[in-house]
Amino acid sequence: MGVAAAQDPGYQYFETEVHGGGNSKPTPGFALMGGGTDQDQAFRWMCDRAGGGDFIVLRASGTDAYDPYVKNLCPNLNAVETLVITSRAGAGHPFVARKIQTASAVFIAGGSQDNYINFWQGTPVEDAINSRIQHGLPVGGTSAGLAVLGEFSFAALKDTVKSNEALRNPFHERVTITRNFLHISLLDGVITDSHFVKRDRMGRLIVFLARIAADGWNSTPSGIGIDERTAVLLDAEGNAKVTGEGAAYFLRAPGKPEQCSAGVPLTMRNVAVYRLNAGAGEFNVKSWTGSGGVKYQLSAENGVLKSTLPGDQVY
């Protein structure tokens, strides 16, 4: 059963004991999950890489619902813990950072990524997660938790934005992009997005790439869009396999957009896309090349997406 520990305002802590006894050295890896129904295979992959120890779930709202789920999937853990960190005061509490620092796997749940940025950036929580990354532990996130894993993040500081809104005006007030929260070297220059086909997010991901390039943050930024019920499992060498039920889309901008200004529909041509279906092959994020997938190009022309696929298919 889950047990709530003593807690100060700004956080809640829950622990579910597993007592699996595993104690091997953790193996680095990153589980990028696209939201929707959680993928058992992705969590088992993280647990295998944890080598035992404590699997910690981080969130800014919600409950300890992940604890029994992960316990059931991963009997070799010592414990599953959840920290619900709801303020900067909570993120600054020594107990919170200490629990993250002693974990052997870190998972950031879904929710609202603006809370992760507002509550955790510039606090010991950010430092502790980055320390776990540097120490070679498995780290993962789904939906909002996925959004903060890249060098660049759609922060949703003014709520979400739809593709058609962003394409019509790449400087829409809800296009809020931040950077340098977490530091995963394999995801340098990358922005991620989830619920991809289900919520038709290709257009807005292209806008995010256009803004990053136009604002001078990176001349050829990359994007990874992941479907619901789908995960990208990334090892330390940059090899990614797609698991689950959908696909992942690996995008790279060709340079700065032709037209990217406030109130004017976006024009950016020849964005390279590589679609990799679950179980179909592999993609390497270091070389940005893959096998077993489909290569095509997308262009935003006056706010309308054009594709080299038959019938102007975007996906």
C-alpha cells in the first residue's frame, strides 16, 4: 500500500514498497511517451535500466496512482515513490531534492507543463533531475512530462495552442517556448510534442521549429512528435526504437523560415520528416537518420501545410 510521509506545504510524498531486491548499476536511457494510455513496455524498459532501487514519479498535480501500476510491472524495484510538487516552496524543500537524488529512475507524469516550468525551473528540483541525468539513470516523461525533456519546450504558459492558430500567426500569444530546463545531450536542439496525430499537432510543431530558428536559438532545430499510446525508447548511443500502437515523427528545419512574423501566416519550406511506425525500424538522433521508416518533406506556405506525400498527406 502507498504511505504518505510527513510533508510541508508545497509538496506531497507517497511511497509504495516493492522489496524486489535488485541492485545492479543503472543504465542510461530516455523514455519519451506520447500520452494517452500508458505503455507497459516503456515502463518495464525504464525499470530494467534502473537496476532496482527507487522509481520516482514527479508531478505537479494528481495522486500516487502510478505507484501500484509501476509496482505491478516492476517487481525488482525497492520502492515506487511519487512526489507531487505544487509550488516553488515545495520545490525548494531539502526532502524533495534528496528523494530525487537517491532515485534510480525518474519519470515526469502528464498534466500541465507550465506548472513544471513555473514551479521547478531554477530550483533544487531542476538541479536534482539534471544530476540524475548526468549520473546515467533512466529518465522518462509522458505528455506534459515529455514536453520538458528537450532543450526547447512548448511551455503552455498561456494554455495550449492549436496548429491552425499557430500557422496563421506564429507569434500568437499562446506560442510560448522556453529552453534550458533539463539537459539531455541527445536532445540538444530538440523540441518534443505529444498526442500528435490525435490532436493534429504537426502544424504547431513546425511553427515551434520556425520560431526557434527565427529567434536565433538554433539555426536548424529538430522536433520529435509522438502519437498517443506510443513511446520512443532512446539509448545512450542515440538509437531510438518506437513501441506501442502509433508512430513517431522526426523533423528537422532547413534553416530560418522565409516568413515568420507577428500576425502573418507562416512560410517555411522543406522541413524534413521521418515517420517511424512502432516496431518498424530504428532512428538515431545523433546522425538524425533512420531505417524502416518513411521520408518526406512538409512546407508551410502562407499558413497552409503542403506535403511531398501523395494527396498532400501530412502524417
